[in-house]
Amino acid sequence: MGGILVAIDGPAGSGKSSVARAVAARLGVVNLNTGAAYRAAALLALRENVDLADGEGLAALARRVELDPEGASIDGARVGEPELRSPDVSAAASKVSAHVSLREVLLPVQRAAAEKARAQGGGVVEGRDIGTVVLPDAELKVYLSAAPEERARRRAYQTGREGELDRIRAAIARRDRQDSEREISPLKPAADALVLDTTSLSLEEVISRVLDLAIDLRGQT
Ligand code: DC
């Protein structure tokens, strides 16, 4: 008997990471940020000069990536958050994630990490296709959205780059396009997801809505 899995999907700046982290902490369960695996594969591609259009080459790199609640590892060595979150890696992650071959490698990696979390009491798993593809049987699926302008503002504030709002807005629009227009696992809500537009909600309001639902569901299982 394990706990429940909560899937949280949404575009960049929708509040996924903050919500997932807080909900996991308050439920006392594991938080998995699946974007870290895509970012680690992208970082490897940049380090080793693998063409971001070379699907097979990228899939081979992805085999060296592992995912756990602390983040991602490459060849068994932990990769630091600052390195994974650089603008270059963010842009490359969106590109590498469009390759079917790479997604096929990372799919079982994410499922195994989620099932391990379930066995340990449950997990909150965050990404782009968790409710639709990675964990279609998750007990709770949440899709967070927010107006692009608001997401850019949050990202700029979060990273202390308020002066770069225009550049951040453009980067978010580009990533939105790439993530939602790709053929495989595009960013979209699962049919049975709760869709929450967070544009005018505070972080605390979003956290408590998701938490209430999760606690209800946990009580039923
Ligand atoms: O959540 P994030 O910004 O750290 O994700 C980085 C990139 O990885 C994002 O542009 C799309 C991709 N990604 C994905 O395709 N599927 C996931 N489950 C998670 C991330």
C-alpha cells in the first residue's frame, strides 16, 4: 500500500514548481520536478556539443540522466540547480524535449521515480505531460495556467531580473510555442485535470486549493 500521486502540469511561470514544492512539503511526501531530467539532458548536449536536432545523439545522452527528489544526476553525479536553470539550458531543454527518442528514454525514468515515491507514502510530480502521459493514473491531476504577461513578471521577479522583462517575456512565448506545438506529448491539460487559472490568485490560494483536494483524496484511499 502506497500513497497518492498528484500530477501538476503547466507552462513556464505558471507557479508549478512553487505549488508542487509546498503541497509536497505539507503532505509530507516527495516532490519530483521532471523538468530537471530534461534540463540535465540539455546541459549534457551543450557540454558535449551534441546537435540539438540530433534525436538519437540526445537519446544516448539522456540514458546517463537520473531523477530523484533532490533533482537530477548525470553519470551518478548531482547537477547543481544554478547550472540547470541557466537561460541557455532552459532554451536547450525546450528544444531537446521535442524529440520522441529522448522522451522515450526519460519516460521510464520519471515513472520509476514516481512509483518509488508512491511506495514511500506518495508524491507530487511536476512537469508538462505528467497527467496526460507519464502518470495517466495519478489520483489527482492539476493543470496550472496564467496569462503570459503575468508569468513573465513572476519569472523576472523570482530570478531577480526585473530589468529584463521584455527578454523574459519573449523567451516564455518561444518556449510556450515549442512546448505546446510539438507533436509528441504537447503541453495540454489531461481530460480529467482540474484546470486552475492562477493569474489573479495568490500562491497561497493555489496551494490551499490543491492541498484540500489532495487531502480529500488521500482520505478516500
Ligand atoms: O519545468 P521546466 O521549465 O524545468 O522544464 C524544462 C523543459 O523541459 C520545458 O521547456 C519542457 C520540458 N519538459 C517536458 O517536455 N516534459 C516534462 N514533463 C517536463 C519538462
